[in-house]
Amino acid sequence: MNATSYSALPSTFRSLHHRNFSAFCSDIQNPGYVDCHSNCNKSTSQASLFLCSDSNSRRNGVFGRPLCVNPSGRRNLVGPAFYSLETSAYDVAALESPSRVAEEKVGVLLLNLGGPETLSDVQPFLFNLFADPDIIRLPRLFRFLQRPLAKLISVLRAPKSKEGYAAIGGGSPLRKITDDQALAIKMALEAKGISSDVYVGMRYWYPFTEEAIQQIKRDRITRLVVLPLYPQFSISTTGSSIRVLEHIFREDAYLSKLPVSIINSWYQREGYIKSMANLIQKELQSFSEPKEVMIFFSAHGVPVSYVEEAGDPYRDQMEECIFLIMQELKARGISNEHTLAYQSRVGPVQWLKPYTDEVLVELGQKGVKSLLAVPVSFVSEHIETLEEIDMEYKELALESGIKNWARVPALGVTPSFITDLADAVIEALPSATAIYAPTRTSEDVDHDPVRYLSDVFGH
């Protein structure tokens, strides 16, 4: 982010906070994040996100999810793009020399959601999704119902989901696209003088995060950057995957000593913002009257309770992301009207509003005739872009009176985007630190997790 765009941010978005990892205690004591406020240290006015980074390879793949963050309810939007699990702040003077980095065996772990590759995969994929306590957050007394409930929901939803996947070719293209991104990032790093192995770890389908981690062990990686392929951080995405990584690393003697740097979110990076602006600018030219087009940002939704009760920063990061993209467009002389809505809600609970389907109807009623849909929370094409936006929402928009419709493609392997992710990895490498101190055993952690975290994070 350049100085001009930062100074133009609303005051709410300009508050920088030192990181505070006290919120991380809730992951050890309360994996479901149900009692986040009561389990975490209350003095968290400076609390920031807890981030992790991961890599991606053509062998393995996964999307990530966030840990309990900022129990105080304070939203921290602008800050470091990555963290290592160390007490000291990132110190540029302490950066290791390029020659030292070259001697390392660098790994990059890309985290993603995963998706069914065939129609027969749909029901078990849905089961894995809904069995995640970060997706369906049950009260502690009812967590024994997690898997039975996931089984019921997956069976009930499978027929409709299969119809959606059938409409886009019989399965999700997410794994292939993520593999392509992994290879592109590896090549971009090589062009910058960094030799690396890039792994893909999927949260709910093959190749699972666990598979990627085992391959990282077999390859004897000596320094790891974890890179979730979600621009914005949410408990339901990056947080969930990081919780899995934390558990695996805690139980493994080799992994517990592996220097790791975790990138929590990267929506504010200049390369990402400009790449999104490039796609929007190009797609606007497909309209006969580009200046009359409404830019319609559609983001994946999360339950309101995640934001208001668990301190999920997703909504604030999404709003800042849209602000930065529009600032970049305005700097190019593009001042179209724009709006943000949330898609993909599930179940009876309240999700972030406004809802995409309702806003489309309202825009049609207000006389909007040209609309450019921008799937801002997705960097790969999958069912929520190819079927939900391209088919369901397009049909609804046209029925509502919108005459001209287009959609910005997902970033995929756009060169400027891949180059920026490679830069993010390089920037994160020097701060990699072992997640667990070698003097502590997993048994010590189990007996006294709060004391252990206090030792590690200096609180």
C-alpha cells in the first residue's frame, strides 16, 4: 500500500496495533471458539490477528482458516502482513543474508478449501466441511453431536450440491487451479533466486493438509512459509486450517522445531490490489457504456456471530479491501458506483448482510441496467463463481431488470498476482521461527498450555 492510499483511509482503518497473542489461548483450551471471550485474556485492546503461513505443491493442497482473534471486539485492519511465532517484532536489521536463505531448503504451503472432483465425492466432502467446529460452532455441551449433525446435513444437501457440480462439468476445478498456482509461485520464486518446494494442503478434500505436512517432513524442509489462499482472514477459513497445523506441529518432534512463518492475510498488498483493479478495468471495457456500470463486489459470507461474538475481522478486512481497490481505480480515472454484498449463506442463522441475491433485486428495482460482478474473496474459479454467480445470480439479475451483465474472472495464475504472492513469501522467510520451543514437550503443553504460551509469546 503506498503512502497516498494509506493516508486516504478512513480513521477506523488507520489504527495500527502491536500484535498480541493472548487470544491464541482459546485455541488450546477451546478449539470450537465458543467461549472465546471467557477463555482469553481480557486485556487485549491491542490484540491483532494470529497468522500462520503455508505452502503449496503439485502434490498437496489446502485452504486455511483463522484462530480466535481479538476477543476484545476491537478490529485491527492495517498491520504486518505476516507473523512468526516469536516474541520480538519483525526486525529488518535481523534479516538473514540471501546466501544463508539459499542454503535453506525452503517450503511454501498453500492452504485452500478443497472441492469434490467427482459427483461421488460431493457427500463425503460436505461431511468433512460440516464436521469442522469452525464451520458449525456448537456449544461445548453439544459438541458430541458434531459428526452426527454433519452426516445429516451432508446427506440432505448432497443432491442439490451434485446438481451444481454437474452444471460446471461434474466436479470442482479447484485442485487443478491450485496446483497451477503452486507451480507458478515456485517458478516466480526461482526467478527471484529462491529455490523452493511448494505444497498444496486442502482442508476438506484431497490432498489434505495432513498429507502436505507429511510430504514436507519427507522432503526435510528447513524453513516453511504458510500461505492461505484467502485474501482476507476469517475463523471459517484461515483460522480452521491453522488450528489443524498447530495440532500437527505440536505432536511432532521434527515439526515443532521447524522454523515457520505464517501469512495471515494479504488483501492489502499493492500487487493484489492492482491485479484486481486491472481485471476490473479490463472487464469494464466489454460494456458499451463503461462509466454507467455498477461494480458489484460479491464476497463469501460468514455468520454474524463470528464477527460480533468471536471477533472475526473478516468483515472489516473485506470493507477495507473494497476501499483500496476503488481507490486504485479512482487513481486511474475510474469512478464508477460500487457496492458490496455477501453470498453463499447456509442455514437459519443470520449471516453478514446485505445478501447478494437481495441486493441484485433491489438494484434492478432502482433502475440499474449494467452490472459487473467481482468475486472479491475468491482467487480461483470454483462452484461459487462458476455456478452460483455465473448461473444463479446472473439469471436473477436479468430477471430483476438488469440488462447488461459481466463477471470479473478469478485471479488464478495472473502474472502480477503470482509475482506478488512470491514477494510475500520472500518477505516472510526471514521471520520464520519454531512454533514450539525445543525445551518443552507436548506433554508439558497439555498439562499447562497457558504457561507454555506465555513463555513462547512473552506475556
